[in-house]
Amino acid sequence: MHRFNIAADLVDQARDAGLLGIIGLFVWIRFMATRQLTWNKNYNVKPREISKAQDRFTDDLENMYKAYPQCREILRMIMAAVGRGGEGDVGQRIRDEILVIQRNNDCKGGMMEEWHQKLHNNTSPDDVVICQALIDYIKSDFDISVYWDTLNKNGITKEHLLSYDRAIHSEPNFRSEQKEGLLHDLGNYMRSLKAVHSGADLESAIATCMGYKSEGEGFMVGVQINPVKGLPSGFPELLKFVLDHVEDKSAEPLLEGLLEARVELRPLLLDSPERMKDLIFLDIALDSTFRTAIERSYEELHNAAPEKIMYFISLVLENLALSIDDNEDILYCLKGWNQALEMAKQKDDHWALFAKAFLDRIRLALASKGEQYHNMMQPSAEYLGSLLSVDQWAVNIFTEEIIRGGSAATLSALLNRFDPVLRNVAHLGSWQVISPVEVSGYVVVVDELLAVQNKSYDKPTILVAKSVKGEEEIPDGVVGVITPDMPDVLSHVSVRARNSKVLFATCFDHSTLSELEGYHQKLLSFKPTSSDITYREISESELQQSSSPDAEAGHAVPSISLVNKKFLGKYAISAEEFSEEMVGAKSRNIAYLKGKVPSWVGVPTSVAIPFGTFEKVLSDGLNKEVAQNIEKLKNRLAQDDFSALGEIRKAVLNLAAPTQLVKELKEKMLGSGMPWPGDEGDQRWEQAWMAIKKVWASKWNERAFFSTRKVKLDHDYLSMAVLVQEIVNADYAFVIHTTNPSSGDSSEIYAEVVKGLGETLVGAYPGRAMSFVCKKDDLDSPKLLGYPSKPIGLFIRRSIIFRSDSNGEDLEGYAGAGLYDSVPMDEEDEVVLDYTTDRLIVDHGFRNSILSSIARAGHAIEELYGSPQDVEGVVKDGKIYVVQTRPQM
């Protein structure tokens, strides 16, 4: 009661503090709901006083829900934790209370731990029977035959207990001093189990909204609750259907009814009707019943046809979309998944490949949702947990338990089931990369991760673990975990791996796995790509080199050097003036292509700011103070103070532009037919000038600095020209390797395509691109390898891009490409992509013609240079443009 009253007093403050304030309130209430805080301090409180305090608090939450749509997801979670009876969402309570029973009665291992894992994974009506069997067993003074008798009478055999995803192997084994406590706690727990599995909780939520008149006895006679006004027509019948089917063996009609009811409620919840609170509690109860029904139906999906599992996934996806605020990505996943289901029914050749792309995209959405929750909630849980003396284990798993109790976890479990089916049908590779990190370390083979989770390894270790369940910790010193098991992307261990930058992957191929086991105690380096993992044996010296970015590279240094470039008197030059003294290979290649590629391939117009211009601008009297500052910072860098790198980048951005530079750049750009930013106002020129300085500053980014240092290149001699191009606002962007990089097959082109600008392809954007191969002797027949799963596309207005073009890229024996930045003058717009309306995805003829044109362009450029090429380009209105090419490394 006191807690609810204090919470009500804090609502305004929490609201004024914004989302994190409301999260603070949620964390506190959630600790209470999970019985982590004292529930009752021998203070005599009448139930109606608790009820009044709770009403006051939930009324305040209801008002905030109406006024602050951006906080609805968290407010809904607070209301679910409070519950209509002040006890929290009863479905979630099943997960929370078993932990409390184990803690209070000191029964953390054995059968109770196995049952706890089963309850967490999927609670079913069997749990009511198991609970009853335990109570009967305890009452009989621990006669184990009574336990089996209750189970068997209700159709639960030993084999049945072993058939669960989380099997129950052990028999209960309690001590006499545990008797009273366990009987009390299991009796209460039985009420929660029955409320969920008989739909009692849902029934009372429905009655509150539909209205009822009590015919009860005593003080309840004549109590009347009025129905909520403005409910959609046919809604009462729909809810009656749901209640009638809540205990059905086959869950499908129930799931459809629950979803339909939630869809009907949604517009009301987005509006602000009377008695909003009752409708929110009804929606929470519908959601909770849906999750329980899905978990109950896991068993009926064991040998189901692919279409049936896909349909269930589609239902769970829709349920998830109804439970979160920012659901655009999930809705596009749902559209795509339903399209895949239609393709499967029509026996389309590509259905499995198409479904796999959407399965991966859904996984990405779930992982990023989990990360978002973790970043929002975990710091508050740790801060409040320590002040409230909450058990450390409960703090550690705080966010994870919230995720595991929601629709996302149910969805993730179904995807896991279905992934191997798709891989098999679509003949996909043997790896599922859960946390992609490049690592090196000593291989250690273990039976199960659980057995070594508390160990500490004193050198970088890559575990090959035959069993990973998902609840384990990653031991200290471990940099990678490889397993044949398929833990969920949302499981504890997956989240930990991503947060602590550990390589984590499932290997489906038994021969690869036994090969890895043969490397026990050997030193390997692993490199994940978007869909695969390559590994090789390495030496001790290579390990030291890879583990410290500034380590001396030892004997493996290629003999390469940089030629110091001078300023040759021009601040800007046109493409006709590009030469080795003035610009890097990127600019020269573009100038070389112009006029030599087939007429149907476009090459964007280019000008450049040549080598030496940065140094010339820095030495200008205008920039005396900046130059002195950079000189000081470079001295610190020479003393191995690497924090100076970031400060140098900041200092470069303070440079002022000499008037001669502005004048010459304007002449060259206008002379080449490019728009001049300054014509749109001074502020537009300032934007362009800032972009140029960011390219120069990228000479001092960490990756590039350590990379040049490793191969002993003189960083002072690194010179940066800037290639200036008009951006083609692309429909699609592509990268071509004219020799297939994964097989080394020179008769085959490999390419990847994304929607929008190419930054999502070359930058660190999650998801996969569309990929295809094409034989050079049959350029009309590209073969699709995979559909795209990237959720985001980048688009931009007509603009200018400033590309880095240093003398340290494309050197023989040194892959310097991609180390420095290319900066567009305008910010790109991030758009959540809907592939179901994209011609490249849904129109076979259009796709074939675009992919074939991309392959032809790559082939033509390779012919021109006489060596394998790495080509970047874009597609606009069906026309191919090549924006750069370089030798394929």
C-alpha cells in the first residue's frame, strides 16, 4: 500500500524527467512484482486500502498514457507489473514466483531447477499437474510413489517429462524441515498456474469491460459494473468465443480470436476513451493468454508441416507488433513473412530463400529491441538494485527476464525451430553467426558451456562447446564460442556475447565441427562474414600482433613506402588534369573509365582537391592557431598518446578556407557542369567545407593510423586528395567482385545489391544485401544467392559527395581501401524498407535485367583493366552508374 502511494506521488516527477524517469519507476515496481522487495512489514492493512492506493497509482498512469504516446510501451509494462489486483500480470508471475519458491525454501538444484527451466521456456497445463504431484508428495511425508501416482493418473509419464524442450530428468528430493514452507508456497503458486491455464485472469478482465451484475452471496449481492462505452460491434461475441476456447487442445482458433480482439482494441488504445485503464488491462490479459497458448502449442508443432509453423510465426509476429510502440520494422517483417508463406503454398522455387531473408530480418529486429531494453533499463536496475539491497543475481538478469517474458522470446524460439528447415530447403551454408567479431585464440573443446562458465582462462580462448543452452555466462578470457547448439539470439548468452564483443556462432556442419575439435589447444584466427566463417591456424607472433593494435608487425611487413606529395599550385582541378602527382588511384580510375566504358554505363562527373592542399591550407596565416594546436597534438601522438587522434580530428574541423580555394573550386565545379553549393547560400557552402575537412581529418582515425603503423608506413607522408562527385540519388547501390571472393573462381562474378545508397553495403549497417553470382560466359543468367534482410535504406536529395583519395590506398600488398572517410554534404535519410513492394524483389523479369546489367558492367571494366576489379556503383531509373573501381584484393 505504502509503495503504491509513494509511486503515485512520484508519477509527476518521473514524467518530467522523461522516459528514463518512467523507467526508474518501472524498475522499482518490477522489483516489487518479482518479490525482491519486502511485501508486507507486519503492518495491518485492509485489502480495500491496498486497492485504493493501487487505483490512485494506476489512474495516474492512465492519464500519462493518454498524454504521452511516446512512453506507452513502458507505461503498459508498469501496469502489467502492478496488475488489476495489484499482483502483476499473472502470466509473468509464473516465471517470477518459481524463483522465489526456490530461494525461500533452499531448493535451487535438481528437479526444482529443471522444472524452473521448463517453466521459463514454456509453461503448459502440465505444470498444474506437476505442482499438484509435488504437493501430494510432500503431504504424504515424501513418498515418491505418490508423486508418480498423481502424474500418471493425469497422463504424465516419465517419457513425457523427458520430451520437453527443457526436460525434467530428476525426481523431487526434499528435507522434512522444508515441508511447511513448500506446502504454503506451492499452494499459492497453484493459484497462479490455474489462473493462467484456466483463463480466470482473462475472464475477470473481460467482465470488467463488458459489465456484469453479481448474483453472489453476502456483501457482493447486487454489485453492478457497467460496460465500457464505444466498444466495436461484435466485440462481446468475439470475447465469448475466446473464453469458450481458452482450454482447447488445438490452439489455432484461440490464437486467431485473441489476435482479432487485440486488433479491434488497438484504435481505442491509440485514442483516449473513457476507462482507458480497463481496456489496457484487457489488452494485457489478451496478450498474456496469447503467449501462454503459443507455448502450450509447441508440442503440436513438433512434426508440423512448414506452412503450419510459418503461420504460427506470422501470428506471433502480429502479436508482437501490437505490443510495441515503434513497430514499423516489425510490420514490414510481417508483410514479407506472409508473402513468403503464400510463396510456400504455391511451391515457388524461391520460397525458402525469401523466407530466410525475412527470418534474419526478424532476428535483427529482436536483437536490436533486446539491446534497446538493455541500454534503457539495465543501468537503472543496477543503480536501484544496489540501493534497495536486491539480490545480485536478480539484478544481473533484470532486463533479460523482461525480454524472456514477452512475445519476442516466444517468437525467437519459433524462429529457432524453423531456421534449420529453411537452411535445408534452400541449401544454405553451415553457419549462423549470432555475434560477428573477428578473434584469435587457443581452441579448447568442452562438453558444455555450463560446466566451465565460472572458470577463468589466462590466455585468449575460443571454446568449441557441444552444448550451449542459452542461460550460461561467458567465462573470463573467452573471446569466442562455437557450438552445434542453436541458442536463441535473445538468450542471455547471446546478449552477453554481443555486449562484450565475443564471437558467437552456431555451426551446422558436423565435419567442420569435428575438424575444429581436432584443433584442441592450437591457435586459430576466426573471421566472420555476413553468412559464413573462415578460420586458419596462426603463430604466437600473429596472435600478439592481432591483440594489440599498435604492436610492431614483426617480420610480416611488406616492403612498401609512401611518396611525399607536394602542393603544385592548384587548389582544385578538373578530371582532365588528374595525374599521379595530383590525385590518388580512385580519382585516376574514374577519369580513365570516362569515355572507355560502354555508352550504357554512366560515370559521374568529377573534380578534385589535389594532394598537398590540406597542408597548404594549414600553413595559411588564417589558420595559425589551428596549426600550432595540431603541432602540439602530433608531438603527443609521437609519444604514443593515442587519445590525441580524436583531438587532432576535432582541430582540423576548425580550419578556415582561403578565398583562393573557394574561387578555384567554384570555377572547376561549374565548368564541369556540377552545381556550386554556394549558389544556394553561404550556409550551403559552409556545409560543403565542413564535409571536405571531415575527409582530411579521417587521416587520423584510429583504424587507419594503426593500420599504417603496423606496416611501417610513414604517417606524415600520407597525403589526402578529395574526389568531388555529384551524388546520384540511387534506387539501388551495388559492389561487384569480378572474381568470386568466396571460391576464388575467376570465371564467376559475385555482387551484392542494396536499396538506396551504398553506405549500408560498405558501412557497419546490420543485415544482408541481396547477393548473386553470374558466369562470365553467360551474363544473361544471374543466379540469386540470397534476398536482402537489411531493415534500413539510405536516401538523399541531389547533393555532392567528397570522397577520400589518399596515396596510401591500393598499394601493392597493402589493402588500404576503406580506411578513410567519404562524406556527403547532406545528411542521408534513413528509411525503414518494405521489400514487398520493391520491383527488384517481386518482379522476376526486372530483377534479371538489373542484375544482368550489373554483371555486364563489372565484366566490361575487368576487360578494360585486364585484372580482377572491385567495383562500386549505383542504379537509377534502370541505368547503371559506376562511381569507383580498384584492383580486387
